Amino acid sequence: MKRIITAVVLVATLGLTAWTLVNNKKEVEAKVYKPNPDQKVGVRTAVATLRRLTQENEFLGSFSPNREIEIRPQAGGQIVSLPIEEGQTVGAGRLIAKLDDEQLRYQIEGLMVTLEGYQNDLKRYETLVKGDATPAINLERTELSIRSTRAQIKQLQKQLANTTVTTPFAGIVTEKMVEKGSVVSVGAPIAKVTDISTLKLVVQVPEKAINQFRVGQSLPIVTEVYPDARFMGRVSMIAAQGDAAHNYPIEITVQNVGKNRLRAGMYGSIANTNNLKTQTLSVPRQAIVGSEKQPQVYVIEQGKAVLKSVGVGATTNEYYEITRGLKAGDQVVTSGQINLQNGTPVIAQ
């Protein structure tokens, strides 16, 4: 008897559960939104047209000086004159530093006296040799002594010239490493001179765009510090080897003249326009849906959105070239595709 009662209760419980589930399903279905198949969805559209496709690429870089050098003396000693200051403009051959040359002058003076004595001996030996009063070897030795002394004098004069340190080219003193009275050794840096009369804008160009440039090409340059000014540069170098990211450095030479003076380290950018296609069928980028391998567009036909597969070619920042699937004059959806299915009624807004 108990088994019968238990079975009845179990069956009743299962039935009640099934009824509850069915009832809940009906309530949920009643709450779910069911779109009206006749209701039109508002979309924005554009017309597929023939146009020339151009791609403007912008590349950012920084200016570097045309020439920059650390002035290093070829002689050592104490600095007795240092007539420069940082930020000073100097011309080519301008005195940077003068080293103490007193000892060298004394040595040259002593050798000049020695040379004079040898020259007097030479005159006497020449007379004596003619009269066979002395061997000719004395004359030869004196001539060799004169040549040796002259060579020593030239060597010291070269060292004397090296005590005067000058600029190899015109520029600006951007750094002064020593002060008057300092003792420097051969090759120790004294000052840095930077030439910014010409600047080089160095930009990194990716592999896919490197063929857009050529040596000698003129390009406009825009800077952040002078946004309203336009500078013209010339491509002076295109690297033969790129980095690990397949970027190639390009140098654009700029003449730094006029009131808007540029400085090394400033940012500059170039914009290069590349003509991709002429008179080709294209649509706005926003019209393309689907994946890159299977691009699609919604085309408005008789008031409905029809999903079509298309082929794409060249691309710009604004347009896709259409190689198949559309014709000129087709109206394509550019906004609102998320609310569309194939065949959804639409209205252009």
C-alpha cells in the first residue's frame, strides 16, 4: 500500500513540475521581442561610384643636425685662452681654445740658433774643400745636420700650430666641457659645435610604403612648433636595410632658413600621397561587413537590404575598391547594419 501511495505522489510531483515548466516557457516566449517583419529599419547609405583612389600616408620623425663634432685638440697642455660660450654662433676657422706654447717656442728658438751655426759651418767648409784644406766628408756631415735640424723645426712648428684649436665649420657651440686654465691631454673633448643651417628629418617608413619614395624627391614637412609654416625637404637617403620590424629610415634634408628656425630634436612629419587607382568602383569603408576573406555589403533593392558578397582590391583610409559583386550606382548601407538581416525592409535616413 505504501509503495502505491509513493508512486502516486511521485507521478503527481512530476506532472506538476512539467506543467510549471511549460507555463514558464509560455510566459518567457510572451516577453521575448519579436520583430515586425514589415517594419522598416532606418539606415544610412552611400552610392557605389567610380573615383580615383589616393592614399595619404603620414610619417613622424625628428630633426637631427647636418653636422656635429666634438672639438678635440691634437696637443696637450694648459688652456690659456677659451673665447667661447655655450649658445654662441661661431664661423669656420674661429678660435676655440689656445694652449700654452711657451716651451715649444723656446725649443724652436734654440734649433734656429743651431741651424744658423750649421749654415755658417757650411760656408766655411765649402771654402776649405775647394782649397783641399779639409776633407769633403765634413761638408757632407754639415749638410746632413742642417737637414736634420730643419726637420726638427718643422715638427715643432706643427706642434705649435696644434696648440691653436679652431672650428672646422660654422655652427653653434652647444656644449663647453672645459674652462680657461684647465690642463687637457691630446684628444680630450673641449667643446661641441653643431651645424643646424641644414637639418635632416629622419623618419621610419614601413616596407609596404618604401617604394613611394626616391632620392631627390621633394616633400612638404609639417612641424608641431610651427603648425602654420610649411617647409620643403628633399629625400637625401633611403636605407638599404631595414630593422627587425621591416621599417626603413629615410633622411629628408631641410634648409633651415627664414624666421622660423628649426632646432635639432624637434618633431616633424611628412605626408606622401600615393595614387592607387584611377577611376575604379569603390564604396566607403563603413559599408563592408563580414570577414576580410569574405567581405559583404548590404545593397538596397526595392526597399529591402540584400546581403551580397563582394571582392575588394586597393584600400585607403576612406574607401574600398570593389572588384566584383557591385555596379556603379548601387546604393549600399554604411550605417545600421547591426539591425539588418538579408531581406530586411529599410528606409534611408
